Amino acid sequence: MSYKIPLFDLNFDDAEINAVVQTIKSGWISTGPQCGEFERMFADMLGVEHALSVANCTTALHLAFDALDIKEGDEVICPSLSFVATVNAIRYVGAIPVFCDVSSCEDLNMAPLTIEKLISPKTAAIVVMHFAGFPCKMNEIMDIAKRYNLKVIEDACHGPLSEYEGKKLGTIGDVGCFSFFSNKNISTGEGGMIVTNNGELSEKLKLKRSHGMTTMSYQRASGHSTSYDVVTLGYNYRMDDMRAALGIEQLKKIRQDLNRRAEVRGWYLEELLKYSHLLYIPFRDHKDFCSNYIFPVILKDEVAKSREEVRDEMHKRGVQTSVHYPAIHRFSIYQDFVNTSDLSITEYVADREITLPMYAGLTKSKVAEVVNTLISAIS
Ligand SMILES: *Cc1c(COP(=O)(O)O)cnc(C)c1O
């Protein structure tokens, strides 16, 4: 079905089309010069030493846990209110997810104090997810990590260019992982990036990204080397040059795209604040630069209708919505991992959250229409 106002719209034009065509015409379509350029641009944009393009963020997360030596039996503190890949990657290395609740309906990130209470002698790492691009309290989290000698992996899928006290998200922990799946702030179809300021770790990630091989085929094709060794267990988690060409064009637009999203968020807040008896608006007072990946609202208990009833009504009126997220700890494969920690806020949000349309092309009148549709669907 096609919606009058979709949840998301690609910010693509002839620039993306031409970039892919040029790459195909160049005769090199797998990992090569476009990936290199995309990585340099991304690293510069974030002010980080190393950026490695990968097939998607799920592979980035797997590489991160693997290269940081998180292993079988280790515990990793993680959010349950995230996309399942955040936690699946913990399982890929045999580690155990320890689910942590979010702070409140106004702050959908894990609270540092709650994280600290979940630490055990087996804890090896914390994976944080910056919900919608709004930063977790990274000073406190990095301080906890230092005191208990834990690694910090940032799932920064929602937050390219989002800032926390002047630092870009993804550059604060040991590694940051990004996704360029179609509906993310930067779209390449499938795609991802892993960033770090640790040179040694970057070399390890680079090896593991490509079978543990000491050279890649582009280097061999361009005559820089003729043979290779395999020095660690690796994977094929590379990006290709067609996707990197798309990514380069997307990066040229990202600032402007995010500025427009900030404007859209402003219009939403203007329209929605008068309904604060019915809705929580997460991060409503946040002021720092933010990617605004999505615009979530949460139905308060005062709303008698179920979230599904409200969404169905909105869909009938042509407004597409989504849910971020079903709680991971409730999925069949994770029920055995549910610990004693209280996940009641996560469960409330998972049952009552509605994600409203958010993209750079939204206009003020469309935002007003979304809000009118939501409010009449609630009543
Ligand atoms: C999209 C997303 C992922 C997975 O990214 P892929 O590139 O699709 O593998 C992981 N975590 C979060 C929070 C995401 O939003």
C-alpha cells in the first residue's frame, strides 16, 4: 500500500544515479577506490582516526566484539530497546547478553546507574545504542567502563554526526558502528562503517573484514602486492564500490539533510507540546546537534486505545508509522537470557511507542497533518 505520508523517503537524485553508473563504467565494482574515498570522507566528518566500510552494521558489530576479544561466557550489558542485531552480535561470539532497562519514557537510553548495577565479575563490555541519535550519558558510561575495565561498543546506527559534548557519537567508546541500510540517515541499500581511534584495533578489524588476508584483491590488481598470508580467522564483510559511490554522494548531502530534519523536529514539538497530557515526547528538551533518525512518541496511560488501534487508524488515513522497538528480551530466542533486572520501562515503551514519519522532505503542513491524524486517532 502506498501512503500519503510515508515513514521515510530516500534523499536520492541524479547524483546517486550518476555515481553508480560511473563506478560501473570504471570497470571496478568490488571493494576499491570508492570504498577508500568513502572511508576517508566518513573519518574526516567524524573527526576519527580510522573508518572501515563494511557490508552492513550487523557485520560491524560482529567484527567489533570479535576484534575486542569478547568471547564465550563473557557478559555484555546491552539495551533490550534496540534492533535485534545489537544483541545477536553478542551471541555470534558466544557471549551472554545482560539486558538493561532504559532510563524513562523521556530518555530511551540506558542509565549509567542501572548499567553499573548489572556488572558482575564476568562482565567484559557494554554496548550502548543512542536512541534516535540522542546520546547516552557517555561521560558517566566511559567512567564506569574505566573503573571496571570494560570495553565500550557504540551502536551508533541512529546517530551519524550527532554530538555529545562536542564529540561525535561513535567516536567515544572503543569502537563505533554505523548502518547505511535504506531507511537510515545515510542510505546505500545495505552498508555500514566501523570507526575507532585505536590503530592496532583498526588493523585487526581490517584483517578480519577480509578473510584475515594480509592484502585485498584491489591492491593485488593495482600491482602493490602479488601474494598474501592468512593470519587470523576472518570473514567476508566488505562493502563494494557501487555502494560506496552512493555513500559518497549521501555524505555530501548529510549536513543539509540533518538540518532539515532538525527543522522537522521543531515543527513536531510545536504541534505536540499541547498534547503532553496524552503523550511522552522522548528527548523533548534535547538541544545538541542530532541526527533525528526517527521521531518517537509514547502513548500515556491516559490514552484508552491500544497502540495497534491508533496505528491502524493512522494507516487508514494515509499516515505510515512504525514501532521502535519490540523488546529484544521478549523474543523467543532471548527468553532464556532474561535476568533478574527490571525491564518494566522498556516493556512499557515497547507496548506504547509509535514512530511518526521523519525525513528531510517533510513540510510544515505535512507535520501538522501527521499530528492531527495522531490526535484524532487517539480520541
Ligand atoms: C539498522 C540497525 C542495525 C543493523 O544495521 P544493518 O546495517 O541493517 O545490519 C543495528 N542496530 C541498530 C540500532 C539499527 O538501527
